[in-house]
Amino acid sequence: MKLIPTKIPDVLILEPKVFGDQRGFFLESYNQQTFQDVTGIKADFVQDNHSRSGRDVLRGLHYQVKQPQAKLVRVVRGRVFDVAVDLRKSSPTFGHWAGVELSEENHRQLWIPAGFAHGFLVLSEQADFLYKTTDYYAPEYERCIRWDDPDIGIAWPENCAPCLSTKDQQGVLLREAEVFA
């Protein structure tokens, strides 16, 4: 597994070794020991999630104020632009974002630590998005920051006209949001 840093040191791109030939490919999508050896992070995942979304669906920017979740995310069908925003007030990168394209072709994964908001925009006709979390989903603690918050300034792909859920349409600005110490 190859580790690729992002502009936020705690957010990591992971690229697995892919073995392929005319029959297809094989990759190890997760191995606890390899993950720990490569990242130095001991993560205990408790929940796996799978979402399917159509082109221009934007999900996020989501986080939980209690029971914060670290996430290991990947795309198994299609392409997305995936984003993590640092919500740790004591961090030198508070309010900064890191983004990467995840796709079925590049097999990349993104590690998003607890204390970050997360979102993605679907770039293909459809995308199947998988993520492992270190804590359980707790809707009573879920919060949402606006995808287009000017203080964060995420550089979404050109011509972004996202399809948003009602919850995501009601996201708040970072300056109004509950954040982490």
C-alpha cells in the first residue's frame, strides 16, 4: 500500500497494490496490520456503509459532534470528488480542506480522521461509495456545513450544479457551526 500525503497532514490518500491481467484484477482493500504499519494509525472500525448516487449528487459536508467518526472511504463504481474539512479549532489547519478524486479506476482510498466534516460530489453517471467508520452513526449528533461555504472555499469541479438532500440544503456556515476543541 502506498501512502500519499494531502495538504492537511492528518488526511491521507492510500493506494493499494493492484494485481491485474486480462481476466480482471485483485486488490486487498483493507488489512488492519498493513493499514497500521503504513499510516501509524490504529483504527477500530465498527460499521461499514455503502451508498449509491447519481451524477451531480453532492452529499455533505457531514460530521457528528458526539461520537465523531473517523472514516476510510473508497469508490467501487464510478468517480467522485471527495472532500475532508478540518473542524478542530485547535488545529493549525482549522477550516482548511483537502480533496481528491476517488474512482473505480484509481482504487484510491481516503483516510478522514475524527474531527473532520466529509462530503463528496459524484462525477460519473452513478457511483457506489463505501466507507468504514470508527463509531456508529448517531443521527441526533449529526451536523452539516454548507458545501459552498465561502470561508472554506472548496474548489469543486467546474460547472458544479449539485443535487442536494433537504438536510444538506439546510447546512450552516462554518462560523455558525458546532466544531471540535
